[in-house]
Amino acid sequence: MQCCHFKECGSCTLEGSYEEQKAFKLNAISSKFSEFYDKEFEFFASNEKNYRIRAEFGIWHEADKIYYTMHSKNKGERIFVRECPKVCEQIVSLMSILLNELESDAKLKHRLFGVEFISCSSGVLVTLLYHKKLEATFLEHIVNLANKLDITIIARSRGQKILSHELNLIDELKIDGRIYKFHLSENAFIQPNKAVNEKMITWAKINLAKGGKDLLELYCGHGNFTIPLSENFKNVLATEISKSSIFYALKNCDINDTKNIKFLRLSANELISAFKNEREFNRLKDINLHEYDFSHILVDPPRAGLEPSVINFIKNYENIIYISCNPDSLYENLIQISQTHEVVKFAVFDQFAHTHHVECGVLLRKKNG
């Protein structure tokens, strides 16, 4: 990928050709985890450019001009961004046009400090971030701009949110030959690399033979893995602490005509307490946890990884699917999990090309005896 800012921008940190980057990452992960897995590590590459469907830029004001900014590799400094080849083509084509429109509208430009983009199958959402109170007349300006550029706009300030049109973010993912649709909120956690996200879910789905008993999932989000994988199981119970995520997960079940999933707004530790009959939850009043026969458990934790209590809990299950966004916390967790389970599949997903970051998928099976 050619980018005029590569040497100075703090977003892309890994140099060399993309083939060299892939070899570096695969070698780093296979070396790090060799004590747990001695077979071939699968590697799923990214598109070299135009792979990000979500992007955020700062805004810098200088006289009557405004500029997109990113953090510099030099701590505390920023750079003016003229291009960003890693964002998807829909965002690339919009960036300069949007900046010119904002620059020509004094009301929209004043005290603007950031712009965020999300590109989905349903279109592009732009969020404008402000250090000022948004007056009632602001709505007319963002509606006019949204109509002109055929996008949806949210203007945000502290305690305020103005929307140009009804928010209807829907993305489509192709998993193992089928199209799945997902309603999303503007604040939802969205895998920024759509193509690699599809590869992650497909990898998990094809490595879990159909006919599984029941699946338990922790940290399910809006159902990114849950809904496609549900086809491999009789029943699925999925938990997430975020109220908004559960709301959209239920909508996503409806839009995909999925009938065998129960979503619960519970933290991992609350669920563990419920299994131990230590606490009663009104959210579980119509669910008997002990009627499930879980053959698999899926965890997709935050960067900190799994807490010791969760590790001890998941050890009770025959098969574990661990999706990790942080190899360091994954390594620490596997030290404990490998006492009872063995790694049978290990995949590396290059969600963020041109950076040191990778995500991993690990399938584990309980050891005999």
C-alpha cells in the first residue's frame, strides 16, 4: 500500500511489503504459542488497502481552512491527512468532498473537532463532533448536507445528539455461502475489517461440525458470531452486558429468521453465579439453565482477556472456541486453560494490515482423563 503519510502517521506502524508483514506476523504468533500448538497455524490475510469500514479523524482549524488530522508517530504531535488508503472506497471518495462542504458552511465548521465514518451495506454514516452547544437551527444544516451527499449525519456535542435522518444502519456479511444481515447502532463495536470478519466467522463455522448439542456464548455483542454459528447447534444461549447490544442482537435474530437463540443481558460473572444457584435474576425467570446440554462454549472477551473466575467456568465444557483481540492476554489465559484442554486449531486473522496487531481464533478440546 502506498501512502504519502506512512513514515509519519501513527496509525500504520509496520513497514515492509505486505508479504513481509504476513510472514512477520505468522512467525511471531507461531513462535509465541508453540508450547500450546505444534501443528500448522492458519493465516487469513487482509486486503492490502481499502479494508477499513470504520475510521476516525481529528479536525484542525487554521484561518478559514480545516484539515483532517491523525496522531503522529512522534508522541504528542499530529499530522494533516491528505489521504488514507486503508479506509474503504466509499469513505475515500467522501472524505475530500465532505471536508469542502464543511469548510464552506460556517455553522457546521465552527468548533468542529472530529469526524467519524461508518460504511455499511445500507450506506455511510458520518458523525460530526463539536465543542459547542448545538442550536435548533443546526438540524437544517445537517439535513441539507446529508441530502446533498446521500449520507446520514449525526452531530454530537456534550449531552446532545442531532440526527439528519432515521438511523438505519444495516450491514451484510457473507458467511459460508449465505448472506446474513445485521442492524447496528452508531456506537456498536464493529469489526473494522469486514472481509476478515467474514473469514473469522466462516473459519469458526466450518470447524464446528453441524449437529452440535447446545452452544453457550459469552460476550456476544450484537450477534456477529452467534447468528451464523447457531445453524450448527440445537439451541444457543448468548450473554452480553451491554443493553444496546442485546437490543440489536434480538433485532438481528428477527431479520435473519433465527429461532434457536436466547439472548441475555448478563455479565460473565453474573451468569456463573446463576449456574451455581448463588443468585436469582429476573432476566432468567423464563429460562432453566440446567435444561441446556452445552457441547461448546464460545468466548470473545475484551483486550484484557478472561478473568480467573471465567477461566475456571469454561474449563467445565468439552469444547471451547476462543476469539482473541490480544495475543498477550490469550497467551496468559492459555497457560491456565491448557491444564485441562488441548489446542486443536489455531488461526491468525490480520484485521489491521500495516500494524503489529492481529486477532486469533483457537479451538480447544478437553483432554482425555
